Amino acid sequence: MHTQRLDPQIIPEGYKALAGVERYLAQCGLEKSLVELVKLRASMINGCAFCVDMHTKDARKGGETEQRLYLVSAWAESAAFTARERAALAWTDCLTRIATEGAPDATYEALRAHFSETEIANLTTLIGMINLWNRLAIAFRMQHPVAVRAAAA
């Protein structure tokens, strides 16, 4: 087990700026459920346990079902997601893997059928932010809470 290296709040002004972007995204008009699915999916791709833990909990609090949370890892093979969610998750996948996948025209065109230009800009900013949070959490080895029973096992 790793121990935490740093707390991102070690740079209070930088953390405040990131929190400001998060506040903007929370009120930008994208559905809360969609926001959490995107954050969860990117966190799964990046292997960020801290963020997967956080965003599954946040999604549950927002009314997300267990089935859909389990299926986020295999969203492309599941009928549990709307066409709008599927377009957003596809965009999340390619932008999270941008070094190898880029931002394909076909994926972007699929977004345009379900999102306005402003929503696409907000969604893209959201994906960039969760990827930044994943990198901070992984680099700093941020630790998610562990249930007592699971820790004892």
C-alpha cells in the first residue's frame, strides 16, 4: 500500500483556481448524472482509485443505479445508456486517450447530434478537468477511504 505524497492544497491559489473551474462546470447546464458518468469513465480509464471511489459515491447520491455504475466500464456494449450519454462517453474515451486516439471527426460529429456547441465546449472542459484531477490524485497518491471490514480482510 502506498502512502500519500502530497495534498493538492499545498498550492492554495492553484487549488482555488481548479475549484473555480469545478464550480463553473457544476452550473454550466450539463446534467449532474452525465457529469458523474464522464468523471467516472475517465477515472476508470486512468486507473484513479481515489476518483473512481469519489465519483461512484457522488453518482449514487445523485440517484444513479448500481447497474449503470457497474456498466460504465463496458458502456459501449450496454443498452443502459442514452444516445446522449453514449456520445459523451465516446468523447470522454477518445480525449482521455488523446495521445493514441486523438479527437476523431466521427466521434465529434456524433456529439453534435446531441449537444450544442456550448455544451460540447463545457463537456470538453469537464473531460480535461477530470483528467487533470486524475493525474494529481495518482501522482500525489491520494488515498480514498477504505471501509473497516475491507481493510481488515
